[in-house]
Amino acid sequence: MKVGVFDSGIGGLTVLNRLINDYPNNEYIYFGDTFNLPYGTKSLDDLRNYADKIIEFLISEGAEIIVIACGTISSNLYEELREKFDIPIIDVLTPTVRYIKENNLDNVGIFATPMTIKSGAFDGVVGSSISCPLFVPLIESGKINSKECSDAVISYLNELGDCEYIILGCTHYPLLMDVISKYTNSKLIDMGQCVSKYINIKNNGKLNVVLHFSLLSDELLENVSNIIDVSYEINEKRL
Ligand code: DGL
């Protein structure tokens, strides 16, 4: 089965990794919109425009199911996209909410992008919600281990207050798992893990991974090679 996965940049690779790990016998086609990132501070019209073009591209490349590996697009446009396209579309939010409810998790907070928090999609499920606009630029520019990044983590954790669980409500944030864990004992919820647990995809082909990014750089190539440890083809593709 050919699975299309997309995000604004390398964040969705955390979801792709989970899928490859749990369903290794599939073809995966990934699109990271590095030319337009970050998505978390864009307007709804811009997000709609990006998502439409990417999904059309993934379908034209033979994707049979689409995974929106982006909290921002999932929380703002999932229902609309599902109605618009004639192909199964999975988001990262629905499985995460399902996981929280099924496991009766209590005292849950969330870190997410400004647009995800603004969407209110997690209201009622989480207590405290914090937007973390500094995280994605730090992650994409390879500054995960910088003091700047630790300072941002500490400050967002202080804002969030005491929570037993923290949803990493943006798919980039699992890349900060080690840094965040240094400063909190809260359990961190990775949305990619929730998606992979509930998704219904066949696992009966041969692993093949093709990655497309709308803007490639040496830094991006290095970041990708640190995240994905199976072999892959990587291309630049401007939509
Ligand atoms: N990784 C995406 C998300 O889950 C997009 C983050 C961004 O580009 O701001 O929200």
C-alpha cells in the first residue's frame, strides 16, 4: 500500500518513523513543505492552500491513503479535507484524543503551535494549553541542543504548570523529547505513536521510502539522516 504523509518540515518524520517501524512492508511518500514553514503561525487560507496542493501531489504520485502528520493542519482543516478528497485521510488529533479517553488520562496539558491552540481542537480534553512558537524554528535550524532551546523548554514548562501528561501537540516536538524530559517528570505523549496504534493499513508490500521537500538544504539533509534510519530517496519539489 502506498501511504502519503505530510507536514511543514521534518516534524512529520516523527510520525513516518512510527509507521515505518510498525508497518515496514509499505511504500511511503512524504512531503515536507520547508519552503513555507512554519505552519503554526500562518493564516487558515494559507494552510488550506498548502494542504490542498500537497494532497493533490501525493495522490498524483499514487498515494492510496493520506496521513496528515501535522497538528496544525489536523486541528484546523481535517474535516474539510476529508470531505474534499476522495481518498482515506487520517489526522494526528483524532487518534491522540481517542488514546487519552480510552486510557482515562487525567491532568493532561498540551504544547502546540499557536494555530493549533487557537483552533480549540483539544479543548475539553486538556487542562492547560501553551503555544510554543519558538520550538519549530529551533528544531528546523538544528538548535535542539542549544541553550536557547533549553531556555525555551524551561519557560514553556513553567507556563504550563504541573501536569501528569503533556501532549506533544505538534509533530516536531517529539524531536525535543530528550530535552523536555530533562526538565520535567510529566509523561510525554507522542501523537505519531497514537496514529500508528489506531491506523488501519495493510502491511503486505516492500518497504520503499521517498521524501520530497519544497526546499532542500545541507542542514535539512543532515537533520533527515539523523531522524530516518532506513534507506530513502530524497528530492526537492516545489509545488
Ligand atoms: N509539525 C507541524 C504541527 O504538528 C507544523 C509546525 C509548524 O510548521 O509550525 O503542527
